[in-house]
Amino acid sequence: MDKHLQRHLLGALIVLFVLTLAVIIYSFVTKSTVERLVHTYGYLGVAVVMFMSSATVILPAPGLAVVFAAGGFLNPYLLGLFAGVGAALGEITGYLAGYGGREALYDSKNERVKRVQKWVERNGFLTIFVFAVIPNPLFDVVGIAAGGMKYDWKKFLLAALIGNVIKATCIALLGVKFFGWVF
């Protein structure tokens, strides 16, 4: 089998794996499952919820809402650390989707993807950090772009980790502040 075909097949398999994982996670994550994980396993349960939430490429999941609620009864700093680690590890799925589908990405006519690719090319670590620290649904696009460019996965993971820990800690602190008012 020629090397070009092997690369395309490997890329297609990685993308298929990531999408299948996202659909499976999205299908099985219910409110009662999330509540049970958090109440039974505490910080580790929140890390798992955040991993699953971040691993669902493009599909929305309620990870930060869980961090907000858990902030009312768990230490917000430890909660932010565990949630940030779980989220950063989950973001690897977007990176892998981009890595596996990089040839399709470079042929992409999508202006948003091209713009993010330019940002990552110019200021990779900073771009990844900023998109990770701000609560927004666009981080998957950054992960996909970084993977498509073969951006160093360790730098990607570190920037995503720092940004997600800061974001999750802030959300947990809001949960501490407003928990009694909301619930």
C-alpha cells in the first residue's frame, strides 16, 4: 500500500475514532450520571465530567455548569485544578481530529478555520491559552487547527491545561459566591 494512501487511511481512522467517541460520550452523559459522578467521586468525578465534556468535539456538554454547582460544596481551588486537568485531557480529541484530518483542513474553504490556523501559526501557545481560559465553544476549532498543523502536542496540552485550570477555578469561585442564591 502506498504511503500517501496509508496516511489518508490513518487520518480517516483517527477522525472516525474521535467522532465515535464524541457521540458515545454525548449519548451516555445524562444529568443523573453527572450528579452521581460528582456526589460519589467528588473531585475525580468532576474531572471525569470535564474530560467527557471536552472530548465531545463540537457538541455542547454541561461541564462548566457542573463545576459551578460543585463549587458550592467542594474546595474551589482543588476543584479548578481537577476540572482543568480533565478538560485539558479531553481537548486532545479535537487535536487528534485535526491531526488525523490535516490534509482536509488545508483544503478547507472555511474562513474561520483558516483564521484560527493563522493565529496558531503566529502565536501558538498564547492563542491556545486565550481560547482555553475564556468560556467559549470555539476551543475545539483551535484544537483542530493545532492538530492539523502538527503543533507540538505537549505545548498544546500545557497551554490548554493552564487556561482550563484558571477558567475552572474562576467558575468554581463563582459557584461558591452564588451557590446559595441560585439554589
